[in-house]
Amino acid sequence: MVYDLDLTLLSAFVTIVETGSFGGAAERLNRGQSAVSMQMRRLEERVEARLLQRNAHTVALTPDGQRLFPYAKRIVEMSEEAREVMSGPALAGELRMGIPEFTSTRMQTVLSRFVRAHPDVHLKINVDASSRLRPAVHAGDLDLALAIRDPEDDAARAVHSERLLWVIGREHTPGIGEAMPLALFDPPCPYREIATGELERFGWRWRETFTSTSVATVRNAVAAGMGLSVFPESAVTDDLRVLGESDGFPALPHTQLAIYENPRHQTETTRQLAAYLADCVREITRVPARP
């Protein structure tokens, strides 16, 4: 007999799957890892089934877990929408918003929940490079943007920090000692500057083999073996391989996502959406599972 399913237990289950680990779930839920493990045991007892296959570093859904997960995720998302509807004033109006390309797919889910909770809010979304989103906010062309933080911009509100990583196509090997082929983003781009600066600091030669403004296009070029690149951890997919210090590559600094707001367009809708994004940024940037 399957007993009633507690929302807290379902939320723990969904968060473990989305973060890929009990530790990641504990961090996002602001609970101890032992508490999250206990919640999973209670959920598995209630459904009388094993939901997760665990090893030392990762978790994977069992067949029963795959059956339950889509329902659990819908229940958790509906609960979050209900909380959003009831927790603040009714919002309305048009809002021009910018988001960086590498977050756009996940951002659709997050923003769709906000729009469903506030049907009188009309979002006009611009997906572009952070180097163009930031000045667009300052110029008044956007009301709000989530963008890579400019290290020299003290006014931006940093909401998330993650590692930058060297990446190469999964089936390819870098030629240490050769002029490193680089697939880069068009300037100005902090990732481009970090990649070239770190290679030069190590005394390595490099050559630019591919350039684009598009994350997807640069990722495809790297996967095809056209060159190395530097990506934030959340943008690394299964067709890429991370190169670390054991491969001879220097560790890279962290990058930050920040919320940029137009001070000339401060409405309650803008403030509520900015606060919502700050709460959801871990979901937007969650690291995909990789072998």
C-alpha cells in the first residue's frame, strides 16, 4: 500500500535528481546531508520501492524512480507556483528582460512558472551575450538582465558563482607543447580573456581556430575537435571532456552571474522578478550529470 506522499519528501527527491547528489541537494535545500538521506528513505518506504541507485559520487534513477520523477516534479513546481501567487501582490505590466544563451533552456522553465503565477505580466525576453546585455540595461533598452558579472562592476548584484573549466571534445586529446587551437567567443568576453591570458601566463602558444557569439556554436566546434575552450561548469555537456591540472592545464577562476537592473524602471514587477531569479538561480545553472 502506497501512503500519502509528503511534499517535503518529494521536494528532496526532485532536488537530489536535479543536482545529481545528496550533497548538492543538501546545499540547495539548506539542510544537512543526513536529513536529506533520511527524507529519501522515508519516501522510498512510503512508495515501497527503491527510487535511486547510489554510488560514491553520483545517483541515478531506478525504473521506479523514473516512473515517479515526472509526477514529483510537477507536484513540486505547482506548489512553488501556488506559493508565488499567494506570497506577494498581484503583478502586471510589460517587462523587457535579457538572459545569457547558456542559461536559456533552463530559464524557460523558471520563467514559465513566473508567468503562470502572474498572468498579467508580459515578458519580452532578449537572449544575447552578457557583453551586450549589461550595456542594454544601462542604456534603458532592458529593464532587467541576468548576465555574467563584469569584475569591475560593483553595482551588479552577484547571485551565483561557479567554476570555469577547460573543455575539449570527448574523443579528442590536446597537443601539449603545440600552439593550442582555441574556439572562442567574440570579444569582449571574459572567458576569452581568461583562456588566452592563462595560456600566455604558462608560456604556451595559441591560435584562434573558431569564433562565434553563440554558446551552442562554440560548443559544437569544441565537440567536433576544432579547438579547446573555457566554459562555465553548468554549460559543459556530455560531448565535452573537462581538462584539469592532471592533464597539465591550470585551474581557472570562478565566474559569477549577476542581476542588472535599470534604476530608471524600478517597478514592483521588476523587483519581484529579480528576487524570484535570485531564488531560482541554482536551478537555472544546475550542473548536468556527466560521467
